[in-house]
Amino acid sequence: MTFDNSFQLRAEISALDIQLLGNNTVTVSNPGPGGGLSSPATFTVYLGLTTNDLIYDARRGLLWASVPSSASASLGNSVVSIDPYTGVLGAHLWVGSEPGKLSLSTDGSTLWVAFRGAPSVRKINLNTMVATPVQLYFPGGWGSNIYATGMAASPGSTSAVAVAAGFVTIYDNAAARPNTGSTGATSLAFGATPSTLYGYSSGLSIFAVDSTGIISTQTPNSGSYSNDLRYDKGRLYLTSGQVLDGVTGNLLGTFAASGPVAPDSKLGRAFVLNSSQSFGTPDRVTAFDVNTFVPLGSFGVGGLQTGFDSPSSFVRWGADGVAFRTDTGVYVLRSSVVHDLSTTPADISVSSSAPASSATGVNTALNFTVKNIGPNTVSHVSLLGTFSVSPILVSARASQGTCAADQVVRCDLGQMTSGGSATVTVTVIPTVAGTLKSTAVVSSALPDPKTSNNKASSATSVTGPAYNPTPVLSSISPQSAPTGSRTLTLTLTGSNFSPGSTVNWNGAPLPTTLVDGTHLSATVNATLMGTVNSAQISVTNSNPGGGMSGSLPFSIFRTVALDTNDIAFDPFTRKLYASVPSTATQVQGNSIVSIDPVTGKLGKPVFVGSEPTRMSISDDGQYLYVVLSGSNSVRRMSLTTLTAGTQFTTVSPLFGAFSASDVAVMPGNRNAVATLGYSDGIQVWDVTNTGATARPLTRALVNDVYEGSVLAWGSATNLYSNDEGLSPSTFHRFTVGPTSFAETDGTYLDAVGGKITYSGGRIFSDGGGVVDPSPAPPDTPHLVGRLTGGGSSAVDTSINGAFFLDQNSYNVSSRVISAFDPTHFVMVGSVQLDNLTGDAFDLIRWGHDGLGFRTAKDFWGNGNGRVVLLRGSFVLPPSSAPTPVPSISALFPASVVSPGSNTWVTITGSNFVPGSIALWSGSARTTVFVNSGQLRVAIPAADLVTSRTANLRVNNPAPAGGNSTALTFTVK
């Protein structure tokens, strides 16, 4: 302990003391003469897990938590079980975007999950840990979608649930009962039977329920406010402290405390998480008699931080426990104030045995014996094991129950009868010479009046040289550098670093300096940063022991000085194309210019007209269409001859000529293109060498205008648009026929804003919203999830990647690109590109592992026009397991007649992976992963000019991987 002054002391708390969830007391004693002992302060150990809701599963004796995407890539958007005695996380299941409210069926077999990232609810089978196909979706809303604010499983049923999403509706699986409530609710609770449902918002609603739904609603004038509602044995409990009669809604009494409430009529008590000071932060749990409403006692909670909706989810668990969540963690507490179990004690003891001596690098078995000396049978006997001098934990096995081993060992040994015992064997590898102290602490569900035998230790004398653990790499700085950079110093943060640690660049060692056990520095020579690429950075610890850490990507990006209005990638020429404004100084203005993304070399600019802006390239690579904002027109340019061709004026039926805000070529038809201009409506054009003809819009929702400002095709018959800058915006669907097209519907969808991209059957937007556009009318498109994006996006579901630039803001000097898993809606990585000023736009994918975007001078005059290019493992991470050798069995087509045009070839085979590359006579061509048995490869016309025979084979990337055998492609 350190004395700072008369108001402050500092004390070191051992790791063992803060491993057990729950409350501890801290006191200070002053020595004599005089002196004495201070009153105790509460120090609470909580579980550092980000959650949105928490419930108790009495059948399994577990807590269940809904975990948001921000928690981690592995746990995000899941429900996970928590052992309240040990704090060990158990089974977890991915369920959907931003799970929120939870409700459990009476028998514990079914969990209903409401989502914050989508206006929906999903049914989970907890017996099989499977997300069932049963999903409730809540269409409608203007200005905001409608989300489930309250939810309650019907008593005795695994298929019926009440949901408050706007109005209150009863569902039988996914089928809504026809009669809905006449009022809404933010909280719901069933009574003792399925025939009575309660809701609370600004007041109480009592709903009568039958097989047709809600048949009547009472709204008694009772209660003041509440942000939750709990029912227990004919009474309703509000967070205001009020208790209402479940039949009449009349006020029965008021507790002298307000806050989250957890009633337990079996104990005759209700528990309130409240503040000891008026309008203060909650710092205690107070128990009240449910009949007399008088306080019976309280216990403290230390260090609570409040948030927008926390603390919340206050629940009773076990015989004497309560739990709740905050924005920072889950608090799991036990107290005799909840239930005094002192009359049914159990004396749990532990003993420890270990070898007297061992050596570094040697598996060493440590044994703990746990006994129930009696007099009562006890459940949830728990053991916590810690070990000095940081050995490597190899395994932990118990004769009964389960164990989890990380930096400590936590075991739930289950039930133990009086006189029963269990053993726990922990195998460790000592890493340094000295004394290895092994310590175990035991507890159970019952109070233990004899604490002297709850803790045991043993010591092992360890000899030998230092044995290096496997290093852990957490972060690197910087994360990137531009091509041509000078030699730089890379700083690495992690753990288990040692004097023998070496930093690796794609497996090759770099000059490395040990800073301390958690930091290394390494020198990256300028010669390693000459081309656009990426490196896998890892750390190796030397023998004895040692090993290699996981790797992190270091990106080498290129900037090309060029003023642009848009960029697009052509898979056949494997080049980017940029629309260049009239004011450009680097090349001829009002032109289209190609950029080799590997070398950064610019092609010869092609003049196309006044102020070229948005572009779209046909999927066969034949034509590029560009909006000419200076002449209210669109122009077509041949990418095979690099000549500008047909130009036509975009015309609104109501307002005449306009400058299109977006342009998109129809899939499979290089001569059909869609344009739109928000208030000027949407058009589909058939383009010839002499002009363009608009297909009539036979059905529109708003008089042929206000049909969006950004476009995406799903297929040749399905066209989508969205209002880019409008709030609320509307997502439009159009059905396109051979001679006309019609609007299907327009739907408001949250977080769908900015550019939209169709990939893998879904629409992705800059705003982060993810949409399933497939429901057949009259059903509308569904918002199925959200990615926490915000800036320009690029999505490629063939590599399971979604990428977002950070938003433009004042005085930026770097740009951050975040990578997401678009299937599970979680962030999986990010990269910071330094020394980039100005605004950034139009993030695009190129090649099998490339990204690009453009910058421009911002509002304040900072920055300049550049095209930024990067590629590599940040975009397409290497597999964590060895990839197989691919096999190919067929090509379609397998031949063309010379001179051929750009051709997509389908490769059929097996063992394909994202990152598989088709090689045309040894040279890589743009390859699209379809599935493990199919690839598509873009063969450019330049490869098909003269008669020849080419070999096509597939290469799978490292680790392992390799080349397939070759098949012959004939150019006749």
C-alpha cells in the first residue's frame, strides 16, 4: 500500500482477489495509539461483456445475454450463456443483427430474440442451439422503421409470443393473430395464464387474449412511469417503485426506492437497484417486503456507470443471486439480503498437491481435491485456480463437471453430496525458473461458515533456462505506408515478447528490438515498400518453446495524382477508369483515362464531353457509360477501341433535360442503361450507335418523379433505386420488361443511404443498411441487418467482404477503411492510411484483393485530387487453415472463334476458395469465386485475337494451396 496524502491511499489488489464475480469489502485500518477500522466500501468484480439484454434460465441455471456486434468479431450478434457461479461463457449462437430484447419460454426450450439492427424477432431452439426459420418481420414506418420494444413468451407455450412493435400483436410462430391491441407498449409481461397480457408505456394496458389475438384492452389510470414491467403472483412492479394490482391496475403500494426491479414472491421480496442518494447513480440493491412494502435490507454495488439504457435487465437467479447489465459489463451478485441460507450451510474444502520440483518446458501436473464435508448436499461447487510466474496452461480436467482454462482455471463441478469429492488436474508448462505457486479457491451455492479451508496452495521448485511461450500480437503501428516510403520503424503491441522475439515480414525476419514484454520495434527497409501490396506481420519466439503469433496485415498503398469525379474497374482490361473534370491539370480535362492499379500508370485520356461524372461499365467490358453533367447527357465509350460513341440527352417527362445523378448498365445487355435524377425520375434507355430510346415507365408511385438518386441492378429484370440525400429516404423496386418497366413499390428502410450495391442477393448501402429485396409483393423489401459504416462502401460477397471509408470531416490527415463480415454484420478489421488529406469518395473493389478510392479538395481547401490504391491480405485475409489443391473438370465455353470478344469462362471443379485465381497460360486473369465448385474468369479480347491453344489452371493461395492440372481452351 502507498500513502499519497491524508485523503488518498493506493493498494495493489492481487489477481486472485478479482477473479471471482461479486462483491468484496475494502476497509482501512489506522495503527494505534487511537486509530481503528474504517467503515467498509464495496468493490464489485463484474464480467466485462458488452450486452443488450440479460435473462435467467432456471432450467439450466444459466444467464443468457444478447451480445451486440461491437463486442467482438467472434461473439458479436450472438446470444451466449453465462455460468453465474464462475463467469464462464458457454455456448453462443449467431442470431442476427444487433440482438436486443430476450424472452424465454416457460420450459426453457425456446428463446425469442428481438433485433435492433432489423425490425424483426427470431425464434431460437435452445435445446439444439439452432436459429429456427421462424422470423417475425415488422414492415411499415415512415421516418423510422418499427422495432420490437417489448416482448413476452406466452406461458406454457413454445410457439406463442406477444410483441410490441407499434401495436401489440400475438404471434403463433410467424403467423400473426388477426386481432391486435388498441394501444402500444414499450414493455410487456404475461400474467399467470396466456389469457392476460400487460403492457406499459406512458401507462398500463391490460389485454385480454384468446386464439384470435387481443380481444379487449383496459387502460386503468394507474402508475406514474416505468421503463420496465414485471409480473409476479397477481402483481405488477414498475421501476418507479409502484406496485399495481394485476386485475384492476389499482395502486397497491410504493417502495421507498425507484430503479430496475426484480420481484420474487416465493421469497416474499422484491429487489430494487437504486441509489442511496436522491438522483444519484445506482449503488445498492434494496430488498422490500412485497406485502408491507417496507425495506428489509440492502447491499452495495461498487463502481456502477450509467448509460442510456443501463443499468437494466435486473433479474433474480439461483437461491440468493441477482444480476443486471450495464454498458460496460454484467454484474452477478449474491447476498443473504436476497435469501439467507445460513441455516443450510455446506463446508467445502480444497487441498492442493504438486510435484516438489520440475523444469521449464516440461508438462507439470497440478492436482486439486475438492470435498463437501457437509452437512448438506450442495450444487454448483466452483473452483478457481491461479498460478504464479505465468506458466502455459495446457489443460484442465475435472472428475465431474466442466472446466475452462485461459489465464486462470474456472471449474463448475456441479452437485456434491455430503462427503462427496471431486478432483481437478491442471497441466501447465513452467516458463521461468523459480517457485511455481498453485492456488485454488472453492465456493458453492450454499454459504460456507468455515472459510479457512476454502483456499489451498502448493509450491513447485522450477529449474532450467527460460522457456518461451507463444507470442501474441495485438496491434501494429503504423498499419500502412505509401509506395516509395523511406525505411520506417514498426511498433508492435502484444504479450509474451522476449529477448529472442523476432518480427517477421511475410515470414522473413526483420531487425527487431525488444522494448518490454508487451512491445517490440522492427525496422522495415524501404526496398520492401516499392509496390502496391501487403505484408503479413507476425512475431516468432525462439527456442526453447516459442512459436509464431497470429499475423496482422501491413498495407502498402499507392496514390496517383489525378483530379476525378468517379472511378470504376473493368475486370477484362484489369484497369481502373476515371472520369476527369474540365479543371484537371494532370491530364486533358473532360476525359476518361485508364489507371493500371498495380503500377499506377495512366493511359491516354479520351475526350468524352463536358464534365464527365458518374460511370458504369457493362458486365462484358465492352462499353463504359458516363454522365456528362455539363450537357445534361450520357455518353457511351468503347473500352475495346477506346473511342467515344453515342451521346444522348437525359430527359424527364415533366421537367425536360437534366443531369443524371447516377447511371447503371443492365446486366447481360451492354446496350441498355438506367439513369435517374431524383426529382427528374428514372429512365431505362435502349442505346444504339445512333441514339437512345427511353422505355416507358408504365407505373410510378409519384408521377414519374422522385424515384431515387442512386441505382443498382439485381438482374436484367430487377432494378433498384434509393433517395441518396433525403431523410427519410425511400427504397424503390422496379420490374423491367423488354419494352417498358414499372415501379413495384417504395419502402422506407433505416440506415439505407448513399450509394447502394447489389451483391449476393442483397442490397448494401453506404449508410450500413443491408436489405433483402426479394420478397414478392405485396410483401416489401426487408431490412435484414446493419453494418456500422458511414462513409463510402464497397461490397463483394464472393470474398465475404464489406468495406467502408470513414466519413469526411474537417482537418483529416488519414483515412480509415473498416472491413466487415457482410453475412454476420460484424467488423473484422481496419486499416489506417496516413498522410491523406481532403475528402474521400467512391470506394471500389478491383482485382481479387484490391480496393481503391479517390480524394478531392475539401470545403476548407485541404487536400487534392488523388486516386488511392491498396491490395492484399487486409482485403482478402489468408485462410486460418491450409487451403487444398484445386481440381478443375470443365470449362464453359471451352472455345471461341477468333477474333473473340471479352468472354466470361465458367470453371467447374472442386476445392475452390475465395482467393482462387485462374491462370491463362500462366498469367493471372480476373477471377470471381462463385462457390467451392465454380469460378468465373474474365478472358479479355486481347487474349482471343488469333488462333491458339491456351492452358487454363487454377491456383489456390497459401497456406498450402497450389495449382490444379490444366484444361485446354481453344481459340479457333
